[in-house]
Amino acid sequence: MRKILLFLLFVTLAIPTFSQNAAYETKKDISYYPASTKADAYREERCKLDVYYPKNKSNSSTIVWFHGGSLTGGNKEIPRELLEKGFIVIGVGYRLSPKVLVKDIIEDATASVAWAFNNVASYGGNNKLIFVSGHSAGGYLDMMLTLDKKYLAKYHIDADSIAGIIPFSGQAITHFTVRQERKIKDVQPIIDEYAPLYHVRPTAPPMLLITGDREMEMLGRYEENAYLARMMKLAGHKATVVYELQGFGHGDMVVPAMPLLIKEVNRLSKQIKENKRIGL
């Protein structure tokens, strides 16, 4: 396990930006479900995404970002810390509990990632360089749609083709909103098909788990991620790392976690390109 101190707040200053070499555009409110699928008014309202991308750039890495909010609140967003870093950033909106069940929310997140695979080339991206990230509920969605391969398989996409998973304070056991659906208390942990832990496997993409301080996090969020990392390694997955951001709680760990996300996306993108897994 690795512990990160407060100086990470200043690491961002050392991360190069591309603002002098690229102009950026944002396309907003793109519906990501296939037009052929049956829709309702609520899905039409919520299931949209924004695409922020560098113009006149090819083979860009893409970060699909899911907002937090306990799966009961929040809206799509493009984190300002990811602006002008050379990435395509996709901010995803999704339906919320209790209007829909958590299984429907996971389906929404999956549909948005499938949209990314099928459309990033139009924005200068490469679908071999797609990363999924997000905070809290967003981190949970990252892990569920990637570790449980059945979700993306519906779109004929192998979840292992995701370049990397970087969840911020994601829940590794069955999400507490699922437990609320079943009238189970927050402090009663369970692990079933709605737990990333249930789907540990050796072939998953590289996974960087980032949490706040174990004494300041929500419930047992650090311990959940630490156990997930251990079980992934025992299952044979060698590319799982967990970071604990000391001094930061669940809500304020996002900003100091961003340099780690950026560094990981750049590292893995370089590795993929050098291994000639994409044509340049």
C-alpha cells in the first residue's frame, strides 16, 4: 500500500499542459444510448454526455468520467483539473435511484462507455486508449462495468480492452444504495453480484485504486479498496495498486487524486503505444 502526503496538492504544477499547442472544444448533451433502444422521458433527460476534446490532434487518450452522489444525486461534469491536458474527457450523466434500480444505472454507465468505444475516433481519439474514472458512486460504476464482463459484452466489447480503471473512493462491496433497495443498513456489508469484489479476475485492465485517509473516509472505503487490491493480486492480477491520500476525507480527496489519474493515464498510454498495440 502506498500513502500520499499533502504535497500532492502541488504536484499538479509539474504536470505539463498542452494549452499552447492545442485548442479545445466541448460538445454537450449527446445522447449515448443507441437510437434503436426503447427510451422514456427520464432516460432521455439523464442519459447524456459532454465531450471535451483537443482539436487537430489524433490518437488522444480518453477519460470517461462518472460523477459521484451515492447513485442518488449529481450531474455530468468535466473536472477542471483535466482541462488542457491533451485528453478527451467525457462527462457522463446517468439515471438516479430511487427512480431506477442500481442495475439500470450500471447499464447506463456501460452504454456511455460503449458510445466512447464507437465514437472517440470522430473526436481524434483512439479506442485502445479509453480509461474509466470517477469519484465515489462514479468509481463504483467504473469497477462494475469493467470487472463484470457481461455488461460490455452486450455491446460486443471486451471489457479487457479498456486501457485502465482509476476509481476515486469507489465502493468495492455491494453498494449501499443496492442495500437500501433491499432494506439493509449501511453498516451491514454484503458481497454479491453488485460488488466489484465479487468479480475479481486476473485479466482485468490495470487498476489504480485511490482513496482518502482511512480515518477520514466514508464508512470503510479505504479498507474495502485495500481488500479488493489484495484479492485481485491473489487472483493473479498483477497490475492493481491502491493509494491512500493521508489528510483527506471522502469529499475532498478528488483534487489531490487528479495528478495520480493524469500520471497513470499518461504512463499507460505511453506503454500501450510503445508496445505497438495501436497504429501510429
